[in-house]
Amino acid sequence: MEQRKPQAKRTGFLYDSSAGPLATICKCGYSVVPIVLSRVDYWIFFGFHLSVFLCYNQGVWPSADTELGQYMNLGTNEVKVITALTTFFEVFYTNQCFTRYMELYKLTCTLLLTAQQLAIELRFVLHDTSAKHARLVLRYFLAALVVHLDEEIQPGIAEAIGGKAKLLTAEEQAYIGEFQSGQGLVVMQMASSVFLLKANEVSLHAGKQKSILNKVEQAHKAMAKLSDTLNLPVPFQYYHLLCFMVVICVLSWGFFMGASAGVGGIFVFLVAELIFMGMIQLATDLSDPFGNDAVDFPLKDWVAECLDTCGVIMEYEQDCQSDEQWEAKLARETQLDLGIELDDGSGRWLPGWNGEHCDYMGCGPAVACSIEDSDGSA
């Protein structure tokens, strides 16, 4: 069976947390810094701050001793109030987006893991009875997964892994194409129908049928919740208010820091503006992790690996094909000796299973341990 090369499963940029702050900030390629610096509004704010600074130091700005200068003065307390409010709103928004990000991650992993668990169960309970039925059920299930992801989560994912033709025939694609929505659910129903057809024919145990159908139901719930979560972002009204507060806050900084003789305020303003606008950009990227941003999930790689794994599970051939081969293999099995000896730091010896010592979980030091087979032999 032809298999694709295993794909990487890591999400995002792999960084070294022990490198230190200075070395870390030099790696800006995978951060939000280039995105923020490429935005026009960032430089508009900086231009406003620089204009205030030049006007103040060139004598164009009204002096604080004049009546007009007193009206145009912005005090420290006023800046503190707007900064504190904006910080709270921004931290709350970022936290909500990260919580949503982790929820989408868990649902995606649940969906892909359920597919692999279903492949394992089909291999054990149906493959020996009818390999064709097991393959068809698994193919329909995987097709339902890919169709749903392509239809509602990340359009184009089906083409990215080679197209729907790998999982559905032309006739099957034409059939599900007649439905305006819910195509993935239709294909999943087809998988369930094929399984029940064969299960009833061979009188498969009710417990095994329930286990398989529970996997299908679990996948359907994950698919529905994944779509619902993705389609329910933080309300626009909150995001609009947050952006309004950031604009007012940054303008206040530009006015307050610009009305000083020191050039250090320019650097502080640039950094503070970069942090606030960068946090909003990062939170926005986290809110929808299905795309091409640096923090987005490598969904194509995950799905391709899931399909490969399910194919291997369904089609692998065991090295023992007959009862005689199994008997020969079992005859060579002896008591396990993994050779693992660990010290937990308390002076207790945590042994390997070598049959000489058993001081695991406080059972007592140097207790002789013997493992007997059902026939009484050690």
C-alpha cells in the first residue's frame, strides 16, 4: 500500500524558552511585530506623536503658563485612567480568544482521534468477517470528516490533501452534491447504514455495535461543536469598543509623551503602541486558527496523517498468519525483563520487572516477586 510521508504535527513556531529575552526578541519573523509595523494606522499614531513632540520643542505649542496651554494640558491621572481601562479590556479579549483557540484545538484533536479509534475497532470487530464492509465504513467516515472540514471549517482542505476523489467516487460526489448543506452528515449517515447492514447480517454483538455507533456519534458532536464554536466569535460590539479605547489610549500617550523635551518618550511611545496593537493582532489571529497565520493549526498535515494512520490500521498484515505461527511466537515468550531501574530521589529503589525485587508504590523493600502463568510455571 502506497503511503505518504509522515507529516509534522507541531503547531506554530518551535522556540527555545531558555534562550533568554534578548535572544528571543531578535526572532521577529514568526511574531506579530512585522504585521503591526506594516499597518498604516501604526505609523499614523506615530506621526501624531512626532508632530506633538516637534511642535512642543519648537515653541509652536502653547505654553502651560498661558490660558490656552492650561486647557490643552493632559494630566498624568487622566492618562492612567484610560490606560488602565484599555489594559483590562484588552487582556480580557485576549484571554477569551485564547480560550476559544484551545477549545477549537481540543475539538479538532477529538475529531481526528475518534477517526483512528474507529479504524482500530472496525479492524477488530468487522475486518475478519468482511474486510470490504470495514473498508467502506471507514472510507465513508473519513470522507464525512474531510467534507465537513472543507465545507464549514477550512475551505480548500480537501484539495490540499489530494481532493475528495481519494475518498468518494464520482457517483458518490454527485449524490452528496445534491444537498445544499450538511453533506458531511449525509456521508456519516451512509457509513452508519453500511455498518448496521453488515452487523445485523452477521449478528454482531450488541455491545460492539454500540461501541462503533458511539464513535460515530462522538465524531458528529465534535463536528457540530467545532462549527458552532468557530461561528460564534467575540461579539463585534465588544471588539469595536476595544478598538475605540485603544485609539483613544494611544492618542493620549502620543499627546502626553510628546509634550516633553526628552527624546526618550519617542522610544517609549513606539514600544507601548507596538505592544497594545500587537496584542490585538495576536488575539485576532488566535480567534480563527484555521488559515495561514503563524499560530494557525497545520490542519492539512493533521488530516493527511490521520488518513494515513487509518489506512495503515485497516490494511496492515500481521506477521503471524496461522495458529502454528502464533503458537511458535508464544512459546518464545518469557518473563519480561525490561531492565529499568529508577531512583525517585527518596532512597527507595524502583525496580524493573526482573522478578527479584518489588518495592513499587511502597509495597516493602526487597520483596521477592514471582509471576506465574496460568499453568503454574514461572
